[in-house]
Amino acid sequence: MAYVITQNCCKDASCVPVCPVDCIRPVGAAGQFTGAEMLYIDPEACIDCGACLEECPVDAIHYDEDLPPELERFRDINAAYFERHPLEPSAPAKPRRGDQVRPGTLRVAIVGAGPAACYAATALMEVDGVEVDLFERLPTPFGLIRAGVAPDHQHTKAVAQVFEHALGNKRLRCHLNVEVGADVTHDDLLAHHHAVVYAVGASRSRDLGIPGEDLPGNHSAVDFVGWYNGHPDHAHHEFDLSGERAVIIGNGNVALDAARVLLLDHTQLAKTDIAAHALDALSHSQIREVVILGRRGPRDAAFSAGEFLALGHLSGVDVVITDDELTASSTDDVETELKLRLAREYADKPTTPENKRIVFRFLASPSEVVGSDRAESLRIVSNSVDETGALVTGDPSNGTELIETSLILRSIGYHGSPIDGLPYDATKGVTPNDHGRVIDDDGQPLTGVYVTGWIKRGPRGVIGTNRTCAEETVAALLDDYAADHLSRRVADRNAVLQLLAERGSSPIAWSGWKAIDAAERRRGAEQSRPRVKFVDVAELVASARA
């Protein structure tokens, strides 16, 4: 018997060090990012001890005999990974860093409160004597865990529990509702801290660069996801749900999330923490078909195999594949082979006329958003692949296809924004860095300035990927401290509170967030939901003060 890792896997890798027989793969050291979409347990080596089950923060691990029907296939998926990659001893973990810091000699500011910031805070709190001030623009922590993870993925949101101990530590102060760049500047942070770690993510959506892109009805998936998750910046958006078809450009996991939310039955959504305004709007939605466009073929689809598999278990929804090239080759990895196998199964399965539909269109690129006063359809071109495997984008002069739709969502990736006072790579959308140390135009490190998360490496990876990323950055910071690069006089720790008061800022502490959390959960309990979110900053602040 064995344990099995399933769809919810966030690659946090908390399970890896507790496994007594070292049978969880793939394993990467700090700063090393594996290409696999999830972790796997070798069924032959597993000794059924349950240590990984207890450690998993998102309930992704199940006993193989207790797998619910929709997850049973993961038993074979875990085994298949080790058929291709036989278990070998992993590199021994480096000894735990034994640093101790004399209080007052290393105070670190972390900007942001998403997963990357929280993992950095957790790593720093493991070193005795380090003090941390965490600054976040919103009155709430956890970033995309709260405002990005789809509402029907409640287990994934549970990863926030991992950070409770660190963020509640007496050596860490939360300054929520404080905007760096407005309430305090980069120079202010350096004047009050020995080091600053920016974990600000990449929140801008990429543009399509096609005619008609500015027409109403064409939206960023960032706006749509923020809208249904109750992000204060996006709660005011409106989406036309009166048509029967929506088109999503891009086929990553965010696209799949948006498609599910558009098609899920109201009673299913009502059991989640979806924002109340979105729940109401979607209850009146007329959308019955979502078309997902990918400019490359199914072999290069950006969605994960686990999320693709889960679509087949949506009640009353057919998955339609319009591609014939679904045969795996000997060079395909385990996850690609699984995606192609699933695509073949969907393609061969008969559809039910009364069902809703998710239609995957591969090798298709948008060329124009068509409409007079608003989006009425999307013009697409067919792409191809040449003999070398390179993508050849279709030429509109050779013919196009028009897909009628009044709702278009572009889900083609995120892009980071420049940070005031720091270098910026506009092409990559990141802050230039060397293993987390911010570097100038000459490649020299800026003393005491670091980055982690998407602003460091670009918008790739899942929640748990930020753990190794943050550990690499924190290791660089502690090495610089040990080398005496961060030794300098800074203002007294309480001086930052005085500065914020002088600027008219009203920071919310960790206790304030706990008050918000409790209030939202109480509101949710009244409706048999996990929580009912406050979506207005003033309401959030009032709840924190209460």
C-alpha cells in the first residue's frame, strides 16, 4: 500500500524532508526549479508511514485505497512517473543553517504579502534574532492565495496556514494597508532596515497587440479572476454574461480556472468563497460554451495535466477537442504524454446535447477583435508547425475564421512592473538580480536590496515554487550579513511606526487581519460558505479596527 499525491499539489515540498525513505520526487535545492508540474510518491518505496500526509498543507496526499473516484487515476500517474524516472537517492540536504543574529543587527523589510513574501518571512524567522517588517498595500495578506486561486479550489488556499506561525511571530511586524512608493519610499525602508526584500509579483496582464483590442467586452483574465475573488482593485468590473459563448485566449491553468467558474452550476459556486457580487452575476449567466484558444498544439499546452484531468469530472460539462495530432512520441515527458492521452479520451468521448461545453482550439491565434461599439466576435488564424517543430503563425491573407462572442478574456501571461529606485528589465518584466541580489546596469549588487518571486524570476511556477525561490534569496541575504556587507546604523525599530503616523498611514497589524478573517468566516457560516469576503478597502479597514 502507498500514499498518492493528487491534483491539489502546490509543490511546496513540505512533504519531502519528512519522508523517512526519501521516495518523493522531483526534488530541487534552494533556487533550483524542476520542470515537473507536481510531486510524485514512488508506490514501490513508500512504507505507508503517513508522515507526508500529515505535513501536506493543501490536502493533496491520499492513501491509495481511500482515493475518491475523481482522483483514482493519480495512483497510476504517480507510478508512471517512476517507471520513466526510477527512484535514485537524492542529493543529501545541506545542514540547516545555524545562523544566529544578535538582536538589532539584522532588520529586514519585506515588501508584499503573497506566497513569495510569506516564504521569505518564514525562512527569516527560522534564524534567531532576525527582525522583519512586512509591508503590504492591501489590508489583507496572502496575495494570489486569496485573490488568485479559484474559489472551487479551497484545498489549495489552505497553504496559507503554513505561514501563520511566522507572520504571528513577535519578531515580525505586519504593516498591512501600507503602500510602498506612496506611504513610504525605498529610501525610507533602507533608512530603517539593514536589508529590503521585494516580493511584489507580476500583476500586469500582457496585451494582444491586435486591432479592436480596446473594445468593451475584451478583458484581461487578471481582471476577471480578481473580480470573482473579490480583490478590491477589481470588484467594480462588469462582464457581459448575456451571450452563450465566451472565448479565452491562452490555455494555462488560469484559463481553465476562468472556464470552470463561467460554467459551474450556481449551487456549486455557492459553496465556495467566491465574491458575493460575482456569485450573483454568474447566477444569471447565459454562457453555455467556453472556447479556449492555444497558439501552439496540444503537446505544448500550458495547463497542467492534473487540472486538465479534473475538467472531465465537471458535472454537466463536455470537454471537446478539435485536434487530431494527439499521439505521444518517445521524446515526450510523463506529463506531456498524459495530457495527450487525456486529450484523446476527451476527443473520443461522445457529447451530450444539453450539456455545457469547454472547447479547446489548438494552433489558433487571435488576429482581430471585431465589433462596432463593443466586442461581437473574435477573428482567428490557423497556425502550423514546420518540419523543425517551430511554430508558424498563420497569415490572415490566407483566410481567417470568425468566432461570435460578446466576452473575450486574454490569459496570455503576466508582466512585472518597475519598482521605484531599482533597475528594471522591461523585456522580461523583472528586476535584474543574481540569485536574488538586485544588480545594477554593470552587474554589481546593490547592497541590502533583494527580490524573490515573480519579480525575481518571471511569472512561472506554482505557489510552492516560491519556497525554493525565497530560500535562495534569504540564503544570499544571510551570506551577505555574515560577510558584514549589511552592517550599518539604521533608525530605531519603532521609528518606522512614527514615520507612518507622520505620513497619515493607518497600518493594520497581524491582529487586524485575524479580526478580518474571523468576521469573514462568521459571515460565511451564516450562509454555509467558507467565508464571505469584504471587497471594499474601507470595509476591510473597519473590520480590522473592530
